[in-house]
Amino acid sequence: MKNSIHLIVFLITIWVFPFRLYAQSEPFSMQVLNTMPPGTSQDYALAHPFELTYGPDDFLYVSEKIGRVLRVNTTTGIRSIILDIQSKVYLTINRSGSAPFAASSIGQDGMMGLALHPQFGQGTNQDSIFVAYSYADGQVRISRFSYNGFNSADGLVAEYFNNRTLSNEPVLNRTDTDIDFVWAGSPGAGIGTDNFSVRWTGQVQAPVTGNYTFSTNSDDGVRLYVNDTLRINNWTDHGATIDNSGSVFLNAGQLYNIKMEFYESTAGATAQLLWAYPGQAQQVIPAARFFRSGNFMTGEKYLIEGLPANNDHSSGRLTVGADNRLYYSCGDLGHNQFGSTCLFILSQDLPSAAHVSAENYMNYSGKVLRIGFDGSIPSDNPLLSGVRSHVFTLGHRNPQGLVWQRNASLGYGFPTMTAGGKLFSSEQGPRTDDEINILESGRNYGWPYIAGDSDNINYQYVVEASSGSCNAGSYNENYIAAGAQIFQENQAPASVKTNFRAPLKMLFKDCGSLPFSKCDAGGTNWMKFATIAPSSVDFYGVNGGPGIPDWYPSLIVPTLRKGTLYRLKLNPAQTAFITDTIPYFFSNNRYRDVAINPAGNKIYIITDSIGTTSGPSGSGTSSLTNRGAILEYTYTGAGLAVSPRDTLPQAAPAMIKIYPNPATDFVTVSIEKSVRMPVRYQLFDGAGRLVADGSSSKDRFVIRVSGMRAGVYVLKIFNVYGAEIKMEKIIKM
């Protein structure tokens, strides 16, 4: 079974900040999803993760700042690297070893936001993934990739070398559908009959759940890696020899990394890869089970380039709205502080028509952008100072979280975005006034003249660059250089005040009654500021079924300080909060992003790989409990059988046809159109084990059974409310 940490977490009142916290008693279990998945000998630690997105295929999609995108199985924790463009990504990092998180410091650039197309995984050929990354110092591009991981099997990447050591560049690159070779001569153009080597890489898909034995038939040397673990090592000259891997546990339908290396010396060459599993005698692994590995994300299309970035306050969050537009957050680049002290903040500076025409996007800093799926400026973007650009809102410091409002769901089927809904944001303040905002087209959020609301409490805008003696090397938050301009919040320019949009919530404007030992809103120790450093935001939209009682509708906010997740309950109109901030899951970690499963009973959190952040870099790891982890919190209390405001319909008999039965490759499910979609299906084997689980919004869909062993199976169909509407035995031939 998966090596993981299991805890029962009961939430209690924690007096950390100057506001009322509500005592909670919801029970949760916790495990580290990506620690030592079964069948591997390694920890799947993340390498400086940034984005965590739950996909409609029940996989997690993770962006890593180093330049990779991962796809993680939510059941096993096993990952696939579906994009690796480290050579193209610019990241400010000081390395200190070879482990994924081995760095002494890391900047706030690199690969950042990731978003899935609204039709991703829906069979509409819109399987696009949008990614934002720094490609040069101070420059970000947003690209659109095609994800081809849903396609049929396409073989293995094969590299042929004209030597026995897999060294230098391969002479021949091609795709081999399987590994079943007995060569009497040369294996390909440019390759000799003897003294050559081959490396095959890709992924193999398990047809059933159980213990597998991999075998090689080789003449001569062979090495086999299954899921990155060396299973066979016979790197010697020998005649045709069968070697076995021992038992390897695999889950049905899961893709596992596979690599086989082979060399031929002289006098005959054989290279075959075989397996055996429950119900299947040893056979050459069929071509239908092999998939090319490496970049499942291909066909990169640059949508927009030259967006501003820095090693501080790049922000970089990316999301999709119900309006089929991309939203991207550009921070203020850390200007007016630390190494950028002598640079002016541009959060109030708007692009001119000449800037837009020349694609000069420097004045996009301190803004949230609204971008067409092709990188264009939408025609309904706001007209600001007579210019229409990608700018959607302005006056931002470091907006780290973006999420679109969701429709209420009963926990069955993938959540949908609210048409014409709200765009929520979380934003990091200076020493006070972290913000939760509703972003509205063309509105001004005040920075740098206003932090939070214009209350003149614990904040004034000191324009460091305006002094005649600005020196970034001597930056001190409590020192005002002679001649520097100073603005109190109520002295903000009229252009800011007129269009100012106050936040839904400030976290927090002062220390309240907390002692100096715990909070110092005017000091220089950032760990004692009256802020929580919100790193993202997500929307909790489950209002029934397995969802958590009384959570709908809420915003979920992870934080970098205190390793805490906060929940803020919204009113029915979702225009204000009706409870104060409620803390969950306190730990010695830095929570970078959060995702929620469609059922609403699992919360996933990714953690930073290295420690605390101060200014443009983060360093230190000793205080972190789970570095580069995916923490899975599962609600274990009673769920909502039905929404408090709805009545669960009875499961009326439905006309459902399932054919062919018996089946060999697939079964088709045909449902009358009166049944409300989506429906969920589950297929169980004769031992009662779940072997297939999915959902569909179509009245006719296919369930593949080609890789399953012969026998009797039970298929169950559930309606949108979770009620069983069909059960039928399936005979697999």
C-alpha cells in the first residue's frame, strides 16, 4: 500500500491574529499523496511547485517553477511529467545539490500559472493547457499547449546508437510500437549489425489491478526500469536469456514510466519485453499498452510575450473565466523595496496606444490582465484613459490568487463556472492589509497609494525613488530618506479615489490586542507583520451529497505564513463574508496552492520546497515538515445527503441500454434524454474491486474493457444526485 502519513485532524480555535476565529470540529484524515507511491523506490517530491489544478479526469495538474508540468493520479500519487521545458525557463535560483528542492534561494519567476481549457478532457478536441513562464530576465510569455495524453497508444521513443554504451548522439530516432525484435542484420538505417545499443522510453498502461512480472528476453545486455525503479540488470554479453523483474503492483488504467536499455555485442541480437499478470500468461507486451513519454504537451503556441516579471512580486497566477478568457496577475515587481528600491511602482501607470501598438507591456505591472485564448485584446475589455489593452484591473501589489465563481453542485460531476459570475482574488499586502477582492472590469484597487482600505492605519506610501539619495543597498522599511515623497492613504490622487474598489476583506489592518511578541505591524520582522501572506484562493461550491456541511459558498485561502488554510463563508449573493476567517490544517509548511475535488470532500494543498521568504528570495528548509508535497485532507464526517435548499428527487426508472453483453473490447451505455446529466458509472470485478470509475455528460458513451481479464463484472450507473439508476452484470470475454 502507499506509504503515507495518516492523521485525524480536529480543528480548534487558534488565537493568532486580532479577529474572531470560530472553533471547528470537522474531522479530516491527512496523507502525503506524493510520498513513495507503490512500485517505486523514490519520493516524488515536487520541485518548487506553483500551481495546483484539479482536472475533469480526476488527476491533479502541477506546475513547477523549474519548468515542468506534472500530472498526478489522485488515487495512487503516481505522477507523469507531461512537459519539461527547463531549458526554456528563466528562474532565479541558487542551487545547493541535486534533489528537486535543493536550492539555497529561489526567486519569484520561472514557470508560474497553469490553466486548463474549459473543454479539457470533454472529447471536444479542446484539450489545451495554458502556461505562463519567464523565458528571459524580466519577461514572461503565456503559451497554449495541446495535451495528447488522452490519445490512443502511440508506442515508445526509440533511440539507436552506433556503440554499445548509449553514448553520444543517437544515429536513429524513431517510434517503436513494441519491443519484440530478433534481428538477423542491422536494426535500421545507419546502424551496424553488431556493436549497437538502443534505449526505449515511454509509459506502459496496466490493463488490470494486481501484481505484474516483467521479463526481458535479451541477447546481449539489458536493463529495465519500471516506474523509475531498476527491475532487471543483466548488462553483460550473453546468449538469449530470460530475466524476470519480480512482483510489481500496478493499478488498472494507470500509466507507468517504462525504460529499457539494450546493447548488442556480436553474433545475433534479441530484444523482447514481456509481462504476466493475474489472468494473463507471459506475453510480449502488446503495442496497445505503450505510450510515448516526455512531453505529452506539444504544439506550443506563444499567445503573448514580454509581460513584465522580476525575481520579486511577479505574481503569475493564471485562470480561465466562464467568458472564455484568460486572466493573468502581474505584480508590481517588488519596486520601491529591497533590491528594486529605486524603481518607481507602475501599478497606476496605464499603457498608451503607442505601447499597445508596439507590444510594450511594461505598464502591465501591478495589473490583472484579461486575454483572449489566442493572446488578443478582447473587444469588451475596459477603456482606460482612452486606451483598450489587456488590462482588466489596476492598482495591485502582489495578487497571488485568482478563481472564478462556481455554480452550486451536489458533488457529482465536474463543477461548472457561473456565467457572468465573479472573479475573486487574494493579494499580499505590505506589513498590513492582505486583501480578498472581487475583481471588476476597469476598477482601481489602490496600490501603492492605498493598502487595503483608505483608513490611514499603519500604512503610508513612501516614494523611495523620489529622494535624491535613494540607495537600494541600504533599504530600511522604517527609514525615510530626506526628500522622499510621502502620501497618506486619504491623500491618494483623485484618479485613484474615483474608481477605487475596496476589498471584501483585509487581513489585517493592525495587530489588535496581540502583544508585541506576536505582532508588530510597524516593525521590520516580516514574521511578526499583521498579515498571513495569502498565496492563492479557491472556491468551495459543493452544496450537497458528500460535501462538507455549511461550507457552501466559501473562499478557501492557503497561506505562506503559519502554514494554515483559511475559510471565509460568503453570503448567498456572494458579495460579502458572513463569518470571519476560520483556520484549518496548521502545520510547519508553506502552503502554495489549493485544489478541491468535485465531490467536495477532499482538499489538496501543495507546499513549497524551501523555507521562509523575505524579499525577492526564499531560503532555509529546517522549519518545513513536508517539502514539495501534495497534502491530501479528506473529510471523514457526515456529508450532505442533499442541499439544504433543494429536495433530492427520487430515482425514477430510466431507459438505459448496455451493449454488447458479453463484451470483448468495450460496452456502450445509451441513456434516454430525460435523465439529467452528468451520470456517474462504476465497474466492479467479481471480487467487488472497483476497476473503472468515471462520469459522462453524454446520453451515449463507451466504457473500454479490452484490457480487463475475462469474467463477470457489475456495472452501476448513478444519476446527478448520486442515486443508483441502473445495475447490470457484464460478461467480459
